[in-house]
Amino acid sequence: MPAPRRIALFVYSTKPRGGVIHAIELATALHQLGHIVCLYALDKDGTGFQRHLPCDHQRVPAQPVMGDTDRLIQQRIQEFVDYLSNGHLQAHPYDIYHAQDCISANALLTLRQRGLIPHFIRTVHHIDDFNSLYLQACQERSILEPDLCLCVSEYWQKELRTRYQIHAPQVLNGVDSKRFSILADDLGTGLREQWGLKGSPIYLTVGGIEPRKNSIRLLQAFAQVLKIHPQAQLVIAGGATLFDYQTYRDDFFVWVKQLGIEVGRSLLLPGVIADDAMPALYRCANAFVFPSLKEGWGLVVLEAIASGLPVLTSNAPPFTEFLNPQQALLIDAENTDAIAQAMLKIIQPEIAQTLVQHSRSICQTYTWENSANLHLEQYLAVIARCVDHNQD
């Protein structure tokens, strides 16, 4: 067994979004393999993570920001830099410094330029198309400047090679099959009452209301379903995001009114779900619907599969990298009628059962232990290159 390594992971928030969950699970898996891990996260509300972390973690204070998104990102980068520059890294040196996002990568770049860290790694979960020149420049620095970029899908690996001429080794995402399972518990009964989950069927999606989640088309498709199943419910869970999608949200609620969908009855918007309630929420649903237009991977799809739900998602990468038509209903996410037809199809008992049976094996491949071991291979390669450079 290799000697334990000191590994620092960095993430932009404590709120349970995809990249944050990836960082939490990776930190936990590395810790369980015997390594010394610390997860650093910007903490805007002072509430910390919503679950117990077995490894060390540091909450980096983040203050309210007056100004636009450019100002927000600029301040968040500086908050990381200030916290880590104040003698912290000298007192706690690491073998590996690994950013999970653009913000923490830009902070680590500054620290490397100041000679406070020798190198850093960044995982590129996906590439955004920003209108802001400042945000675009931040993103490009976070991709071009690390000593190593990693990615979580073949699609983004190809995009990094095409756009930036960077080879980014692929590392797996995973799912905790002990946490997300088909085994029911008492919490589900309480959640049904708390959120009014009384419909039949109940469709669940996770990620909030935003453009890349394709929320408006999903809503329009659901309106078609309601004509046939008037007792159906659509639950859109989540919503904590760094960026302001208020214009899109306003458009979404205009459509809610035009389509005559009743919020609180047919459409349920519970907001950010407590981390310990997520497994039960999946088990309350009859189907998981996720016609997303852009994802780094789609961790919630794996969580839904582990929870025994039939899945509807986009017929595009990265979903098609780990799902085939026997394991999920794969649809054209830009076609509202196709989404609606698939929503009607997925609740048919024989189809739902077949999808669930064929998809369960995916969880055996995509584990956080496998992901941690792939990361360790890349970590050791970076350490070896650093040693060779110092000897030269």
C-alpha cells in the first residue's frame, strides 16, 4: 500500500450541488483509503456542510457581495486567497492541491504565482459559455494554468482537447449505493406529508430552475401529461446556485400561469433539500426526469438509479457514455413533445421495471472508491514530476 498522502481539495460552496457533492464524496473515499485529506469550501451562510465529514475540513468565510456576478466571482477568489495566504499553508503543507471549480482554481493559481504552493490540479466538470469577458477569462485561466486538468467524461475530455489542446485524464464519478438504495425508511412518510406528495404518478427532477436544466421544456411537457394524468405531480428539487437565473425563473413562472399549473398541488418546489432527506425524496417518486441540456456528468442520475427509479434523460453525452436505451429513456431534450411522450411511457409498469433492472449494474462500476483510486494515480504522477523538476 502506498504511503499516505496529504491532499487538499477545494470547492466553491458548502451547498449540495453536483461539484460540491463530488468533492465531498471524493474526500471521504480518499480518507477511507488512508490518506490525510482536508476539504476547503467557501461558506457564505456560516452553516457549513449539511452532512458529517469523516475527514478534516475548513470553512472559508465568504461575505455578502454588492455588485454583479463579475464582482461576486472576484471577491470569492480573493476570499480563498486571503484565507490560505495568512500562514495557513505554511502550517499545513500538502502533497496535492486540487481545485474542483473555476473559483478555487484561480485562487490556487495566485498562490502558485506567489510561491506558496508548488503546483495544483483542477477538475473540469464542464465548460460554460459566459457573456462576461471577465468570467470567460477566469474560466480560461482555470483550464490553461493548472499543472494538470482532470475531467469526468469523454465528452468534456474531447472538448478540452479541441478547444484548448489539453489532454485531461478522465476520472470517474460515483454513487454511494449504501446511502441511495431501494430500502424504504420512516423518513419518506414524513416527507410525503411535509411536501404534499400525494399525486400519482410523481415525477422528480433535481437541480432547480435554470436554463441548462431545461426547466421550461420540462414544465411544458408536464402540462401535456396532466391532460391524461390530472393527479400527477412534478417535483423540482434544489436550486442553490452561484449564478443569478432570475430572468429565466421569471419566464418559467409566466409559463406556469399560462399553462394553468397549480404550484403546491401539481407542481412542487421544495427548494434546497436537506442532505439527509435526499435518499428518501428519491424513493417517494415514481420516475426521475432529467432532460438536461448540459452537464458535467449528472450525479443525480446515478443517485436515482441507485434508488430504484426509472430514468428519463437526454440522448446526448455525457449521459450516453454510461446509459444505453435499455437502461434509460433517452430523448431529444430540445423536443417538448418527445419529453412528454417519454414521461407517459416511463410510468408504464413493464417499461419502468425493465429500465430499473437493466440499469442497476451501473452502480457497481461507478463507485467513489474506484474514483479515488483513479485520482491517486494522477496525484502520484504529479508528485513524481514535481520531484524530477526539483532534482533538475
